[in-house]
Amino acid sequence: MQSVERAFTVLSLLADHGGQLSLSEVADLSGLPLPTAHRLLKTMASSGHVSRLPDRRYGLGPRLIGLGQKATSLLHLWALPHLTRLVDVVGETANLAVLDGSHVVYVAQVPSRHNMRMFTEVGRRVSPHCTGVGKAMLAALDPEQADRVINSLDFTAQTPHTIVTPDALRSALDGVRQQGYAIDDGEQEIGVRCLAVAFQVGPSIAACSVSGPAARLTDETVRAAAPAVAECAQAVAAAMEKNRADQQG
């Protein structure tokens, strides 16, 4: 069991640090002795879960792609009825996203019935600093985990409204914690707003959201929709927890 826990720790570190670390960095960050870290990396490299890169650093391996695709399809199935219900209540596109290292990955979506609606491709990877789901998930992490992600971001400005400094993002996260939900107000795309609520199941962090044109997602609409988004997040979390318990049992 100890070896399994150490292996998952190493994989998580690789994911949190852009997918590439040297042997000494893995040992330092994990607190493992250098020989132990080397043995774990060598074993996972032989199974395809870790790749040995040309510069002698280590990255996430191709074997994880299939596992990730399977996990994503299961998340979509578990979330679909709850996202559909959220669209029925709020009227805007509903999304489910997860935090993968320093990126947000959209894993499920149910589109709005409006002719003018938001569409985010499932599987799309974006930075958390300019998205509602990203800010919601960062705010739900413990401060040390959140800082690791924040320190790895490049803070590229997607629009004039994008947060572009670590301090500004940390301040925004304080606001998210106080109000219980995050807002993307034209920070990823001009004219688009997003309302997001995060949840955690085991070691996994995720967020449900609704997104739509700013003309429809007004401040009043956001306040009215926030409880429905929170309820959706709780329902998806419960579905994930049930399936996790069933698998462990």
C-alpha cells in the first residue's frame, strides 16, 4: 500500500508541475529518498505511466491517456442528468470541469436551448485564472495546493478583463470563498459570463457551472441561479462518491 500511495503522489506531482520534473525535483517535492524516487519512476516508466524525456526529466506517460478517457466518459455519464436539470432550471449551458495540474479540463456539457448559446468543446484545456470553474476550484483547494497552481500559471490575458497577476487572483479567490461561487465576467471571452461552484470527492476537485451571454446572465440572474448551480454540484458530487464507494466495496 505504501508503494501505491507513493506512486500516486509522484503522478500527482508531475501533473501539478506541468508534467515534467527531474529525478531530484521529484525526490525533493515528495520527500522520498532519491533511490526510492528513482525506483518508482523506473517502474512506472516501464509500464508506460511515466515517460523518460530526452533531457532526462520525467513526464506523464501515454498509458494515462486511456485511463483519463475512461474516467472522463464515466464523469460525463454521472453528471449528465444533473447538468440537464440545471439547464432546465437556469436556461443556460451547463458544464462540468476538473482541475488537471495547472489546467482546467471540461469533461461534460449540456447546451442551452437558446439559439444564442455558449459552447465549450469537451476535452478543452484552459488556464484556471480566467475561468469561473478554475477560480471556483482554486478557492476550494487548501492554500498550499492553490499556491502551487497559481505559481505555475503564466497569466496570459485573454481579454481586457482577465486577471493577470498572482496577487489579484488570490484576492479574487478570497471573494469566491466569501460568496460561495465564482464568476467569470468576460475574462475568457468578451460578452460571456459564467457562474461556477466547486466540489471535492476524495482527492478530486471539480466544478459545475452555467455560462451564457452577459446580457442574459445579469447580476440578478446570477444571484438567483447560484443555489441551483450549488445544488447541481452537490448532486454530481454525491453521484461520484456513490460510484467511488461502490468500486471500493
